[in-house]
Amino acid sequence: MEVNHRAPVVASSEIAVGAEPETVWAVLLDVERWPRWNSVVKAARVSGPVAKGTPFRWRASSLTISSVFRQVDPPHTLGWSGQTLGIPALHEYRIDPGPHGTVVRSTESWDGLLASLFPRAMQKKLQRSLDVGLECLRAEAERRNGPSEP
């Protein structure tokens, strides 16, 4: 699964995380705990194990998003589709070993009428959401990883 790079709104962010890919993966798979570590997510509920085809609903800011996992390739790729306010979204996390832990890339596309009418404003909102989300992911994965050695 890949995001729609021809959509009116596409954003991407990347971060280095001082934890192993498996730790980052574990944080992402714990969907119902997303609100505890990600300041963008206000609620999350998954309908079964995280697997291709599993639906989940979550709230970001004041929007409730109905989503379905589309790609689950541990611990490398996690992707889903979702929809809110008539905006179809595709999201993908890519998790790769890095020189000092893990490199995580988060990419998302938004399509539909609202994205077409307000691409700049929505691009800015999406980019901020991805940037903040990755900062929160890094903090939680590093917290779970424990203190680093001097």
C-alpha cells in the first residue's frame, strides 16, 4: 500500500528514534493507547488484532475517523485507509533500522472535495499533525526502551 502521491494534499515526515524497530512497532500496534502518548489523538478503538482488514475508529482533534488497516508488515510497514468529512485518507508508516536505532517515516494523502478546495490550509494541518505525531512516537518509544547507556 502506498499513499496517493497525486492527491491534492500529501505530507511526509521523518524522525530518528533511539529505540529498536520492534519497540517502535509495539508502540504503533497498541492502538488503544495512542491517546496516552500522541497529543493529536484523543481516542482510539480497534475491532480486533491489528491485521490487514481490521477496522478501527479514532478521534484526532474534533474529528472521528473510520479506518481500516491495509498493510501490516512487522516491524517494517503499517498502513491504513480512513475517512472523515468526505476526505479519503491513506497513511503509511515505514520503519527502518538506523545508525542509532530506528528511522520512522510517516506519509499521508488526503483526497476529495475539501482537500481540492483548500489544499494549502489542509496541507499545513496535515504536515503539523505528522510532525507532532512523530515527535510523540519518538518520546514514547524511547521511554519504553529505557535509559540509554552513557
